[in-house]
Amino acid sequence: MKLVSRRSALAMLGAAIMTPDIPEALAEETVAAEPLKIVPLEQVQHATVIIRCVNKAGQNSSGTGFLFAFFKHEGREVQAVVTNKHVIAGAEKGVFRWTLKNSSDGPDYGKFHDVVYEKDFEKGWLAHPDPTVDLAIFLLGNTFEALAAAGSAPYGVFADEAAIPTGELFKDLLPLEDVLVVGYPDGISDIRNNIPVFRRGITATPVNIDFEGRKEFLIDAAIYPGSSGSPVFVYNQGSWLNRKNEVQLGTRLMLVGVVYGVAQHSVNGELMIVPAPTQKQVAISLVPNNLGICIKSSRILEFEPLMVSKGFPLPSGYNMRAK
């Protein structure tokens, strides 16, 4: 065997790079790059929108909303933003910031469009039919189509009924599950690219048991002002254990809740559960203890019967899970 020195080998490699053996016809051919594939986790970061509000006193606040398509069936849907009622309470003016589409119909990072509602922003929201449930929706109507027609086509990913576990799937969840919270804590985000913040955590009480008799559960995750309205997903990448202690392979992503409150204790030790504030000016005597309070995602579907009662036609063949 003839040994080749390192210098000779590098020289040979350099010659191979300088004079590749490629047919002329292929050398002249240009292959267009494929658009970047948006994986499920990236879709989640485009399923939220920061909600900026100004009240009549001129005070600013912000919270999180997420995109949801009601009555999705046979190519039709009713597009909406979901958040907490307390996020938009008293808001005179509101702003949604939408990321724009690129030429490949993907997100055009760094380009976005603000849609401003100058008056009666709070009145444009539909409150949950149960006054004790801190949820509200803003029906977008033809907003996305109108923006596209005006040359500012927005990019957004809408969750729908299929993303919410059925009762049987809820029962199959374990007391301890990995969760992902997506939103704008303290109004923080990647402003340049209009991307929200991901926070990881775990369920602190079983998702399939109603906390204190309410359709709620607790999560162990850092919840701060601006987190109100954040969607909560059970998220596993690679594998997870089911109730039979069997390893399941793949990726699991399901919408299980909406953040609305945080457990706090005062300096004298009194424990309180309060709505997660939307302004940064909070009393320093109240200390959050990283327990977030979440409304079960199934309550989102309770808007559908309300919408039907207000005149929305029920699509033929669509089965409402909430009655």
C-alpha cells in the first residue's frame, strides 16, 4: 500500500475541488431551493398574536391572544382570536400585529402589519356565555382576505376543534405532563421578527380532574404580566409514556388550556389566585409562585352554540362537541 502524505492529500483534494468532474450540461443547470418547511412547533409560534390595548385614561397594557378557527368543516371556517376577558377589559383602542407572508406562502420574518382598532375595542369581543369563565373571542371576519387584497397578506396558523383533546383523550392524560406555554410575558417577544416566547413547564394538577370543581387545572411554569390568554399545549417530541406505561414514539402536540391567572402570596403569607395582570405595574407585595391557572381548552368550543344562537349558520355535517 502506498502511503500519501497529508500535504499531498490536501493538494489532491484541492485539485478535485478546483476541477470537479461534472458534465457541462449539469454544471449549467440551476436548481431552485425548496421553501423552508414549517414544522408543527414553528406553526405554534405563528398561532399567537400580541394584543396591545389603550384604555380611556391612556394607559397601555398587553396580553396574549391565539388564533382559532370555529366550525372548521369542508374548507369553511370562522376565524377568531381567543384571549381572556380581563385582557381587553376597558380597552378603548386595540392593536393586532400580523406577520406577513413571503412569496412561498411562509412567514416573511421581519415584515409585519399592524391592524389598529381606534374605538370601542372591548365592545368588539364576544364574551364566553358563562360569566365566570374568563374567555372572550374577537371574530376576524374577512380581515385576512382584506389584508391580502390590499397587498399585505398575513401569515397565521389557526388551531381548531381537532387540536382540542376529546373527553376520552383528556382522561388518558397523566397527572404529570410536559406543557408548552406560548405568549408575551411582560410584553416580551422578538419584536424584529414578531415571534412570541416559549416557556416550558409541567402540569401541577391533573388536567383530567376539575381543579376545585371548575374546568381548570394548574401548571408549574413562570407566568408573568402579559401571559394572560396564552395557549397551553401538552408537548412531547420523540416519545412519551401513555397510561399503560407504554412508550409512544413521535411528536404529540395538543391544545389543553388557556392561562388566565396566577397564584400569588403576599408578604404576610396569604395565598391568592388572581388574574394574570396585563400591565407591568404590579404591587411588589404580591409574589408569584410560578403556578399558573388555566381554563380547559374544551371551554373554547362552548362559543359555538353561542354563535349559532346569534345567527351563525351551523355548517351541514358539522358536529358541535359543546351543546
